[in-house]
Amino acid sequence: MKSVFGKMSVLFVPVLAVLLLLLCGCSGRSGRSDSAKADNPEKKLKAILCVGRNNDLSFQQSAYEGMLRAGSELSRYYDVETREMGDDPTIWESAIYEAADSGADIIMSIAYQNKQNFETIPLEYPNTKFILFDQAIDYSAGDLSNVLCVLFDSNESGFLAGAVAAYYTVSPKAANPDKIIGFVGGIEAITISNFLVGYAEGAHYVDPQTKIKLAYVGGFVDTAKAKDLAIAQISEGADIIFQVAGGAGNGVIEAAAERGVMAIGVDADQYRTLAGTDLQASVITSSLKRLDNALFKILSDYNQDSAGIPFGTTVTYGLEQDAVGIVFNENLTNTLGTENVEKVKELLTKIRSGEIVVSNAGVLTSREINDIVNR
């Protein structure tokens, strides 16, 4: 028996050593620098989008549609999920924490309300990637090398919207001959002002005598207040109003439909999202901020080369990335006329080529912005 046991011991020791090596090699996720896929090509990455509402018919819905596309076309590489956080930004912090604690590889969200969240929470999850759309952060707040901010050249799409408004307000289909157009924003913030500056410059490029009525809702949810502001502008002669107020902006479109004027949608193609409703025909076009395209592009590029995504910085997407623009469709042509639509397309070409340079609100003072609007 002793000799048999001795033989078994000789065999058992190397087998045990191999098993221990295998167990050590399979345990833990430490050492993952860029993504789980870098260590395990067969493992899908978990990407979570946190939005207030995915059906606001505007900004947040555009991001949601980008996730739907990613879930369809990139399903081999990603498990995607959209989490609705609600309209109360005070609870968004806990929602971002929950997403991080769920083991997400990439967490995405939007809006200025998340600025502080994306300056603090990523510090606690250095192996998780965070992407914030439409808001810059202070990278000096700590080691935020795992955070990417994505801004948009919404001044360029705003310029095109302003040109449409200026052409429409003097057209035979306008409610009155006055050269007055309107703008209803959510809040006074750089992201909104960038639309406004472009809108004013586009309108004045077409006709320097165009006057702009300006009002702010004070948020992005109150459709009733947005509607009242639009009605006030209509009573003052505005026959086309550009709404940049998120979900609240639907109130502007309601006012336009009821009072026989036109509205310009924002972020998403609101003529499409309002299909089948009495409001659709009142949306002459929409100034697009294509979160769907930007989100999909980043996830697609990250899958191809994770090191190529410049985390720790802010990037800006514009016409070149098909991340901004306006909607050209039959409703715009039927309302504005083929000749004027072609003129707007020419302006788009000039912006893309650099012949027209649209001012950026981010480098302007409040006084300079006011001068552009009221010149």
C-alpha cells in the first residue's frame, strides 16, 4: 500500500498545480484597462443609456433610438439597455450609481443636469467608461480619464433653421407680412444659446430686417408654459417659432397648430415623431442634434478600436459627422417652395466648406449674444 500511495502522490502534485494555475487565471476582472473585450474577445460589453424619458419626441428619444440601432446592428458585441430615470434630476445620481454597480462597461447619459454626476461618480469606477452628451465637464475635478464629453455644432443647424424661418415669414403662406420670428428655449444655457446664435445669424443672413422674439420656459418639462410663451409671441406677430425646450417644446407646436402658424422642431425629426397627430403638419422642419448617430458611431468605433476613443477629453460633432442638420422633406418643400429649399441647401454647403462660419455661443459673452439676436 505504501508504494501505491507514493505513486499517487507523485501524480497528484503536478495535477493540483495545473488546477491552481487554471483557477488563478480565471478569477477576477482586475487588470482590465480598456474593456472586458480586451481580455476576452468573446465577452459582450454591457452598455447602458440613462435618460429621463425615452419618448419625449425630442432630445432624449434621439439618444434612445441610437441605442435601439446599436442593439440591432451591434448585438454581436454589446448588450445594450436604456434606463429611464424620470423627470426629477435630483434622483439621477442614484440612477447612475445603480448602472455602475450593475457591472456596466459603458454608461451614457445626457444634459447639463448630469455635469456634477459625471465629475464625481466616474472617480469611483475607474474601469468603467462614461460618456456624457451635450454637456462639458471640468476635467480638473480629478482623474476623469474614463469620461468622454460629446458636444454638437448646434449653431450650424440653428443657422439653417433661422434661414428657413426668414424665408417663411415673408412667404405667401405666412400668417402675416411682418418679418417676425420666434424662439422659445428651455433655459439660458450655452447649449441653448448655441442654437439661438445660429438661428439669429441664419435669419439675418437671409434678411437683416428679421426680428426675433425670445422667451425661456425655465426647464424642459412644462408644456403648458411653453405653449403660453408661444401664444404670446404669436400675438406679437411671430408666424414661425423655433422651440429648443426638449419635451416642453411640444407645447410650442401645440400653439402653432391651434393658431395657424409654423413651428421648427428640435433634436429629433419631430414631423416624423408626431406622425398621425394633428400637430404634424405644423412642423415645417426640425433642427437636428443627432444623438442617435453620435451614440451609434462611438459604440461602433469603440468596438473597432477602444484606444482610439479620446476619453478624458471633449469632442464636438457637426455636419461632417452627420450629427447636426435640418430635415429636408416634402412638408418643408410644400411650405417653403422648391426655390427657397435649394437656397437653404446652398447655405448648408457653404457652412460645410467653411465659406460661412457660424458664431459659437461658448466663446461669446451674454452681451455679444444679445447683440447678435437683436441686431
